[in-house]
Amino acid sequence: MIISALLPSREHYQVKKRSDDRLLLCDRRSDRFEVSIPIDKEWGKTWKIAIQESHNKSDKADYLAKVRFKCVEIAEKATHTIERQEYKAIVPAGYSCEFHYLGTIGPNLWLDYSIILKENKSYGSS
């Protein structure tokens, strides 16, 4: 899937790997979430982002192991919003969105990346 959006704040990421042309960063709270961005580009731009999923298999079950947001090129307009939230919950809920990437970071602690279509953005509405 390709979207265009701003990335969450740079403060949430640390450098995992550096190549000649790209930086690979991982979320400070969970290595399941990565950002790949060209080295010579600024963070606070709207990007066309390819969302890449890595899956693992265990006991014949296929599960999501990692999500990478690969910044492909600068975009003129954002079509989506990426929201990064940490919260304590037994069952995360609260707003509607296209999809979530959710990972645990401790007992009943969650790290949630929500991809929200901009024109349908609604929080906690009933």
C-alpha cells in the first residue's frame, strides 16, 4: 500500500542502520516499527510512503512481525495521517481508522500506529 503522509515526530526514532543513500530508523519503544528515509531529505515533509509488512510463521500461524514505512518521494499533499500513540489498555479502542499496526511494549502497554484517511478523520465519535 502506498499513502502520502507526514511521519510521526523524529524524536520517536533511533538510527538502526545507515547506507550510502538511506537511513533505517526504528521506533525507540519497539523494533517492530521502522522508517526508511533518504539521507539527504528533511524529516518534516509530506512523503509518498510504501507500507511494507514482514510476516513470520509459528505453529502454522502467520503473524505480522514488522512494519516498515519506506519514504519513496516527497508528495505535494497528504492523503492520510499516521498517528503514533502509546497507551495502557486491555483492549485498545477509541476512534475509527482504515487500519492499525499494534504492538505490545509491556504488560498491557501498547504502541499503536494508525493510518487514517484525511477526509474521514473522526475521533471518538458515536
